[in-house]
Amino acid sequence: MNSYDQFLSPLGRNLHESVLRKMGQVIASRRGDLISFAAGYPDPTGFPWDEFREIANELLSGKDGSVLQYGPTRGYRPLLESILGVLEGRGIRADLPQVMTTSGSQQGLDLVARVLIAPGDAVLVEVPTYTGAIAAFRNAQCQLVGVRQDHDGINLEALDETLMRERAAGKRVNLLYLVPNFQNPAGIMLSLQKRARLLEWAERRNVLIVEDDPYGDLFFDDVARVSDTRPLKADDRDGRVIYLSTFSKTLAPGFRVAWVAGPAPIVERFDTAKQSMDLMCGILDQRVVHQSIVRGVLARQADPLRKLYRMRRDVMEQALRAQFGDRLTWNPPRGGFFLWAKLPDGFDCEALLAKAMEHGVIFVIGSAFCVDGSGHDRIRLSFSWPTPERIRDGVQRLASAMQPELAR
Ligand code: PMP
């Protein structure tokens, strides 16, 4: 058979592939030494290997058969209970019916798409915004409508204008997606004042907010404090916020353990939607994560990880300054994994990526994060994974890829 297209459903035909997966294929297909500033992977030297080994050995001793049994779709109950404690540490009070585990926050985004987005809806997102959310929401056949950002997060006047314009055009507009802490890709934080105003706005305009918070624990203490990271969900008196978070960045992404906290009736719908994906879910990962919380491993991780990534940010910023002077500009990252850089005039991110690959370095093109067709003059550089030597080397390669135009 030469084509299977006739068998595909309209959705199957139009599925959107994650940009980062595509980049993964590029990395795999390229031989030789490549420095990646592309994927936002945590540094594996930051994983608590010894503690995980000890916990896994105990769990796999064979004494407790339930460890390898089917687990409930909603999540391993003791883990859900300890997640309530993690939430409380972030100022969020929730009960068991309001929480559910997901296979990475990515599955949480997919559940949002399945349960809350109808074909033809307008969904509000920032420009730029996270590519994984773009892919998940687009698969629900909605229209993503971008709202511009200021240095302290989404522009509230533009947000309200956009909402009213889309509603006046007859669109259903129910959702705003935000990454308030150390946004992927822009690295910025939503100010506390804007967080409060957004909650008031969501209630007044009858909108739900999807708050995606993978990086809140990873603030850099020279430029941010824990109080700056207080989730919108912590002050959500009216049940407007669906909060997603994950253990991917603080324990390890390979567990694929994340969670959603939201109004109970919506979480109930997520649970039902998830049943058709996995019916029961793997419990070993969840039990390792649970034990990591109970034994204090998670709590001990935060401080060293903040220091580690802050140091990587410093190395990248110093290297960029040394190579580019003021020809490359960026928002100084206050936490998280990413530096969002503006290219000098005349550079296009896609053409630069092709050249950069020849020089052995990759990044993610800015346009991948922008639903309004902008971003061609931006690139996202991730500093979380490469060692300091590799960061310096990679920045040097990037500068070489930009010659001779850069020298002009
Ligand atoms: N949201 C954002 C903003 C992210 O940066 C990521 C990870 N790149 C995720 C969600 C997904 O994380 P995970 O699926 O590993 O929990």
C-alpha cells in the first residue's frame, strides 16, 4: 500500500507534532559533536540517584505485590495526599477530590484540551508561549489567539481587548493559558499585582485560567524570592484556576509524575477522560516519588538545584556578553531553564539554526513559540543541561555561525 492517508481521521491527519520532538530527531540524525541549547532537560547530575536507588530497592523487594499492580487512574492515594502538602507549601489549600496525577504535565495539557476546548473555540495564550501547550491545544482544533507580554508578564489591557474582540466576533472564549513563573520560553515572572488583577478579571469576564507551574521552585535568589512565585491558585477564591505542576524539574522527568489541582467537577471530568487513555496507571514511579516526598528528598533538592541552575545562567550570560557585547539582548532569567534572546537586526532564527547546526550547536527557533507569526528575530537558549565548558563552547559556536554578518 503506498498511502494510508485515506484511513486517517481528520484529527489524525492534522495532528500537531511537538517542535521539540522534531528537534530531537535532528539531534539523533546528526553525527558528531553537537551542543544542545534546545531541549529544556534537567541536569542528570542533579538527580538524587542514591536516594532513588534505596527507595527502588525497597519497593522492588517483592514484599508488597501492589507495587507492580495496576494503579488507580486518579493516582496513588498516598501520593495524592502528599501532593496536598506540596500544594500547601505553595499557599494552595486543596482536598483530595481536587487533585489528580498525570503522566507529566503534558498529559494535563492534553486533558485540558480534551475536556475544555471545542473545535472553533478561541483560546488565549501569551506571545510567546510554551510549545507543548500549543501542540496539545491545536489538536483540539481551536484557534490560539496571542496576547503580548510586558517585562512583568501578560499585558492586561491587550488581554481584555482580545477577549472582547473575539467574543464580539461570535467566538467561544473560555480559557487563558499562562506560565507565571520563569516562563518557558521568555524566562520572566508575572508580577504579584498582575496575578491579583488576573483573578479579578477571570471572575468578571467568566474565564478559566490554566496555570502551568513547572519551574516555581527554581527561582534564582539574587533576583527573585519565594514570595514572588506565589501561584494564582493560592488566591483563587472563585474556583477559576486549573493548576498544573510536575516533579520533572525537581526530582526527575523520567518518572513522568505530575499533577493537576482544580475545581472538583473539572478534575472529575479529567479523570473520566484519562480512563480511556490508560484506564489504570503505572504505580511504581508514583511510589518512588511519594517516598521521595515523605523522606524529605524533594525538600532537600530545591536549594542545590537553584544554585546549580543559577550558576549555569551566570555562565551563559557571561559567555553571551563576552561574545556578543550588546548585539544580543535578552530578559535576565530570574529562575527556570531558559534565556530568550533577541537577535541583531537582519538575522532570522530559522536561517541561523541551519548555520548553527553546521557549527555544531542548536537552539529552539523563536517563531515556534509565537502563535501570531512573530518571533523570527528570537531564539530560546536552554542553560539547564550543558556543563559550563559546553555552554562557553556552544556560545562560541553560535557566534561563529553568525559571522561574517555579526562583524559588520
Ligand atoms: N509546561 C511547561 C511550561 C514546560 O516547560 C514543561 C516541560 N518542558 C511542561 C509543561 C511539561 O513537563 P512534564 O510533562 O515533564 O511534566
